[in-house]
Amino acid sequence: GDASETYGDEEIPVAWGWPREPHDAAFLRQYVLQYTKDSKQEEWDHALQERSVGGTFEDHLVEKAFVNLLLNKEGTGEDKQGKAYEGIDPNAYTKGKWYRFLNAKGDCNVYVHNYTCDITATRPENFAELTPEEKSRLAKLGVYIKDLPEHLAGVYDKQNQIPIVFASAETAEAIRSFAEYAKEWQLLDMKGLKRVNAKGLEDARLAIVNAMRLGKWLCVYLGDHIPDVQEKICIAKNRTSFPSALWTYNGLKSEMVKENIYRDDEKEGGQYVVRDGFRICVVLMYDNLQYTMSSMRKDEMPSKIPNFHHMEQVPCYADVDIKKILELHS
């Protein structure tokens, strides 16, 4: 082709070597999180401090050293080839657009280019706000699975709410296996209580008390089915194994509840100990492939899950979901 050949509405020169299509906002947000997470956090912190020493905040933002640090994600300064060393493609300031997203730590905005994926800390002239469609799609995606533990802690500690996570079957399964194996988590799988039975109740009690005593996250896994918690499980006669207080923020910390569920050999020095770090989250799969809950499910949740309206709903997605969700909205 001839050197002046271009493509797309923006007439991007083929010679620039950019991709044929711009990246979607969901991909770019993910890219920024990964990118800023992979850089050494200490280097980031150092750079952020440097920005505020002498000179204005803006002066420091534009310093090449900072921008290079941002791009050279190892933070070693030794990478002599590739994008990190070359800095930003100058053409990125003339065509395409830059979007703004928070870095992985959530404490500063960075700008990412929709064709080149260049990242900078200064606001470029051709910066563009997300369109309402892009915003609603990102909201629908919710929280990326790798950021979920941190997000849930924020909901629990700062909003004083129990988070209920909504996810596709694959993503919910991934959370379940994480809860089963991560040392700071304790799984309470509700499938053992599809029909209420003594063993299922005792397993639930053990999971609850274990999470409390060891200061772990208690992950109440509903999977694809909501048992009738309100009418069949958390009823008066089961209060010594599965108290309804579990569904209320800090409800399990009441002395009376602890007295009911702790057995003598679980006390320490005669006390019902609950260690710091004890928190609760609930996980439920979407009941269709549209990444939403059906109207039937929406009616079922508050009638079967005690205190449902006081919980914070947290949609969660993983890489497998991005493509599917974007296809639904394209």
C-alpha cells in the first residue's frame, strides 16, 4: 500500500502500525489495573511523593522520569527496548482518544490511549469522557475478580454492610474455589442444606465458628440455588447451629448468639473469641446468560434471604465474562 494509506473514521495512517480497531473501554480499564499493579508499588509511592516535593503537582506530573517509571512497569529503569523505553507514541496525541481510569491502588488517575494503550499521568488534549453507553457497560461488569477481596473489605468495613456478590457460573465457581483454599477465607457451601439435615447444619455451624475464631472471611456460597433460608434454615429451632443473625451486619457478635453456637471446647479461657478480620460475604450466580437476575429471582432474593435489602449488591466479572458482556451490548 502507499505510504499515505489510512483507515477508519479517524483516517489513521497504516504506517503507524496501530491496531485496526480501538480497544474497548472495558479492556482499557482492565489494562490500566494490571499495568499499574504490576509496577512495583514502592516505586509508585516514591514517585507520588516526589511529585509533591517542591514545584507544583503539575510540574511533577510531566517529568519524564515519572512517566517513564509509569511505563516501565518493572520500575528498574533498565529496559532499553520496547514501549517503556521509547515513551509515548507521539501520534497518540493527535489521533484516537485517551480515557481516564483510577490506578490499581485507587489513589490517582492515569490516562490510557484507546489504540496504543500508552499510559500517562498528565491529561492529554485529546482526552475524552466515557460515553453513557460505555459507563453503563462498565457498571454492568462490576468488580474484576482479582480486585474482589479488597472491594468486599471496603463494603464490609466502611459501609458496614454484608456484600452479596453476583457472578456468572464460571466466575462464581472460581470464587468458591478461592474461598475453599485461601487461608484467610472459610467456605460455607449452602448446597449441603438444599434439604435441611443435621449434618448440613453442623457443617454450617463449624464453618461459622471457625471463621469467627480465626478472623477469616466467611463466604456463604449459594451457587445457583437459593434455599429457603428465612422459612426453613434460620428458624428458632436451628438457632444453635445456623442463627439468622448471620445475615445482619455484626449480628453474630452478640453474646447471646455466640453462646448458642460456640461449644465448650471452642471457647478460649471461658470466652467466645471473635478475632479481627472476621467478615461475611454471600455469593450467588446469575440465573441467566444476560448477566442480570431474572424478575423471578429478584422476587425470590428478599423473600428467601433474611435482611437482603440491607446488603450491598456487588456484580463481579472475570476475563471469561468480558467478551460475553461486550457481545451482549455491541
